[in-house]
Amino acid sequence: MIKNALRNGFVLSVVGAVLVGSVIGWLLFGSGGSGTPSKSTGKSLQVSLRRGIYPPLGLALEQPTSWLTTQPSGLLRLSSPDAGATSVVIAAADAAGKANSLRPQINSQLVKAFNPAKVIGRTHGPIGKIPAISTAILGTSTAKRKVLIISTAVSSPYRTYSIQVFFTKPTPTRQSVLEVRNMLASIRFFSPTTG
């Protein structure tokens, strides 16, 4: 299911290699790794957010008002308004407590799906308030463009979630980086409901 979701609609290119090392930690966790979303940075950079609540997945987050939201079966896909140059995909992939086994499985699937690909870094920091290990993978799309994927798995008391961030531009804008940071920092989990 996840491999198909990754290929569908994600023709991706790369964040430059020089940028990768410094961006990964800052992107996910900011300078302090506090897990608290910031609404602005710099002189004029602002993010307009709205609360997104997704009962079937058991999660809520602050998401940019300009981003597009789709919910194919079992997934939440958030895409930036610039033709989806930045995308976040979240799946309630397994039962609670499975993050340590799910993370390498997902990373292996990503490396195979975006072959040739390689792991270029790992970092520790929270997704919402839950500690996580995130992996950066530099891969190749079916259109032979480089793609940067930041992937993690986190376990709430209810489910284990697979979360990936995809970048399609050679250098992500500061706006996109801030928007992704805010979303990841704001994630809160609750018991999923069926409708």
C-alpha cells in the first residue's frame, strides 16, 4: 500500500547535497527541537495555519491553509500549493508499539521505490511530543530526477504512524521548510475512530 502511494503522484527531484546535512535537523526540529510550532521566522516569513483533525487516522495537526489535502484509503497527503513541490504523507500503518520494526521496513521500501537511492543521514527529535528517529534518503524518481525524502515512524498509544516528507525542488523555500516544521511539531495523536 505505501509503495504504491509513494509512486502515485510523486515525481520528485532533489534538495542540493550541500543543503541536505544542515537542513535535515533544522527542518524537522528547529534549532532547539522543542516540538513547539513557530508561526513566523525572520522579518516577514509568516505561515497561516488551520487545525486539521483526521479521526480515521487518529491525528490532528496545524496545517498551512494554502496546502491541498487528500485522503486516499489509509493515508493523509498534504501538498504545497506550488504544484506539490513539498508533500507530507502520513499513514496509520500498524498497531501501537511497532515504530522500531516499521521504520527500517519503510526505509527499505523507499530505497527500492526510488532506486538508485541511498541513506544520507539520520537524526533524533520529536514528532509532536513523541521521540523519533528520522532518516534522509536521496533517491531517483521515475523521471530520473533526484528526490530527497525524510522518513520516520512514530508510535502513539493507539497506532504506529509512517511519516514521509518529499521535496521536488532543488532547494526548498524557507516558507516550505517552516510549514513542514510547523506541521510535524504540531502533530497530536488520539484514538482513531471509524466512520
